[in-house]
Amino acid sequence: MSTRENWGSRFGFIMAAAGSAIGLGNIWRFPYMTGSNGGGAFLLIYLGIVIGFGLSLLMAEMVLGRTTQKNPVGAFRALGGGAWPAVGYLGVLTGFVILSFYIVVAGWTLAYIAHMATGALSAPGLDYGKIFGDFVASPVEPVVYAGVFMALTCWIVVGGISKGIERWNKVLMPALFVILLILVARALTLPGAAKGVAFYLVPDFSKVTAQTFYDAISQAFFSLSIGMGTMLTYGSYLSKDENLPSATLTVALLDTAAAFLAGLMIIPAVFAFGLNPSAGPGLTFITLPAVFAAMPLGAPFGVLFFALLAIAALTSAISILEPMIAYLVDEHSLPRRGMTIVASVVCFALGIPASLSFGAWSGFTVGGKTWFDLMDFMANNLMLPVGGLCTALFIGWFWSREARHHLSNEGRLAQPWAPLWTFVLRFVAPLGILWIMLAAFLKD
Ligand code: PFF
């Protein structure tokens, strides 16, 4: 155990944690959620939730990891004992569930890079809805791309913390922000973009319902990577002298900035070409190719855009895989390389039905949901919220004094806001989360 690895630098840790947070959640999901939830009003509610309790939960996970220097199961076992390790096991399981559908969407982005680059998507007059529908329904190509993506993820994680995860995040995250800024500049200079900017920034509260809040809460969990021990695991490789609250704040700010910029890129571009921002999950794969086809130099911008998505997905997928590996290595002394390969193969196997649920297996449903939708629903609406709820309750009610002590580096950092943090973990977060779950339950 004494040979456990650490991050090489504070910058490396921040890039890795931001890499985890910034993913398909920011660039694929956030813009379409905003587009179909009334624009600016959703943005405002989302920001309120991130500040209101997302940030506190992120800090809670990080401090649990850093204090124990363990994986999610080990951390809850060391501090809570009893039934608490179940929270860690739930996190490990959630990783498999999320990866099974995450690699499918990530595979689509790889395919779209290739299709954009070959010009297959830029001929005039194409029906992008049909192209996307036919592609995701095919039995082989999307499965192969999901496999390629899983293999890439596996390869980076096999490399370890500083030589694998950190090294790649330090390159890919700055690249991601550069690409994002180029694309935002391109979108905002399109004629007619201003209407989209207004839709995005001027809140229209007439569209807000309970569902809007519910969507915003589940979006915040998914986007900040909280509720399954990913941030706990990343925190466990951090030195005890780092200023954790300031690192946490930086990660949350970067994540929020990336989501905000993704919206500022996609929504104005969609408006500039008179398309509809409320296309749902197809927004990035159906509406945007139409935008690229209609714009000068659309193909290179399209390649850049799907590369951005792929990078974002890769740095997140790594972080979804790492907690289960940390668990197997720490708790069972199993070899890292072998376990990473085994876990990746299992995730890929689970991804196959998720991919096929858009085609051959679309008729196989549980409670009206295909396998893909079921995995997405279980992760976002059940597993992450329950994980987050338990973490908030554990730190808020059973470990708050110690948590504050460790968060302040044994009293060396002044933290006048610490009582507010405890209050959020005791009351605000649990009640907010229970509300989502109730909403999910009543909706179905
Ligand atoms: N935060 C990632 C995204 O926004 O795409 C997804 C994610 C990563 C969720 C890690 C959960 C997690 F533990």
C-alpha cells in the first residue's frame, strides 16, 4: 500500500479532475438540455444548483479521498465501518453502468470525426436525421467505434496516475479549451447568431416547471462527476499539503465555464441557420452537421468540433474507470494492468446491448426503456443521486468535525465558511436530492 501513486503536481491534479468533470455532459448534454428547457432560465437554475450544493458535494468527496488515501470502498470502510462501505460498492457499480452507455456516445463522436473528415457529411441537401438514425442503428460500426474508444481509455488508465491519467489530461485539457474558444468565436461571428445569444442569456421563466429543476439537478451531478466516488478516488492521489477548497473551486469553475461556452458555441450556431435548438439528444449529431454543411469551411470546423467532443469524453471515461481499478488494486491487491484490461472488457461487453438498443435490440425494453435508456436512467436518476445523498449524510452528520479539520489542513487554512458547508451537507443537499428522486419517481 505504501507504493500508492500520487499526482505529480497541483496543475496535473486540477487538469485531471477538470478532465473528469468536463465531458459529454458539458458539450453534448448541457446544450441540448438548455435548448429544450427554455434557454437562459435553465442556465440560471443550473448555476444556482452548482453553487447551492454541487460545489459542497465535490469538496466532500475530495476530502474523503485525500484523508483516507483510499478507493471509495476503502474510504467508507476506514471512516464509517458498518454498512457504509456499501456506498463505495454502489460507486464502483455505477462506474460500470455509466461506462456502458458513455462509450457508445463517445464512439459516435469518433465515427463523426471520420465521416466529417471524408466529406461524407458535407454534401448539400442531406437528411442528417436519417443519416444519424441509420448509423446508430447499424449492428457493427457503432459497436466497433465504442470498442476503439474503450481500448483508448484502457490504455491510458493502464499507464497509472502520473504517467497515464495526469500526463494525458495535461495535454488534452488545454487543447480542449483552445478548440472550444475557436469554435465559440466562429459561432458568434456567424450572421444571425445574436438571436441565439439572446435565447441563451435572457431567461424566459414561462417555460420553467418542476421538471426543469429536476433536469438541472441531475445534469449538475453528472457534469461535476459526483455521486460515484470518482472525485474521491482522484482526491486520494493528492498530497495532504494542497489547498483542497481552492482546487475544488477551480475544478467547478472550469466545468461550469466549459458548459457555458459549449452552449455559447452551439445555440447561436443553431439559430444562425434557422434550426431548432430543442432537438434533444440529436442536437450535436443531427442539427450541428447541418450547420457545418451550410457554413464556409464547415468540414474542418466539423472535424474540430467532434474532436473536441472525443477529447472531452476520453478524459471523463478514464475517470469513470479509475475508481473500480483503485478498488481492485487497493482492496484485493490485484495487478493494475490486468484488472484494467478485465474491467474494460466487461464495460465493452455491457456497451454492446447499449449500442444495439438503437437498432437490432430496440424492441427489447424494460418498463418502456431500451437498455441504453435504462442504464442512463439508473445512473443519472438513481445511482448518482443515492451516492451523493449518502456522501452528504455521512460527512454532514457523522464526520463533519473531522472533515473540517482535514479540509483546513489540520487548522492551517482559515475557513470561515466551513459551518455553511456543513449546513449544506446536512440539509440543503439531502433535501435537494430527495426532491429529484421523488420527481423521477412521480414522473414515471
Ligand atoms: N462528468 C462527466 C461528463 O460531464 O461527461 C461524466 C462523468 C464522469 C460522470 C465521471 C460521473 C463520473 F464519475
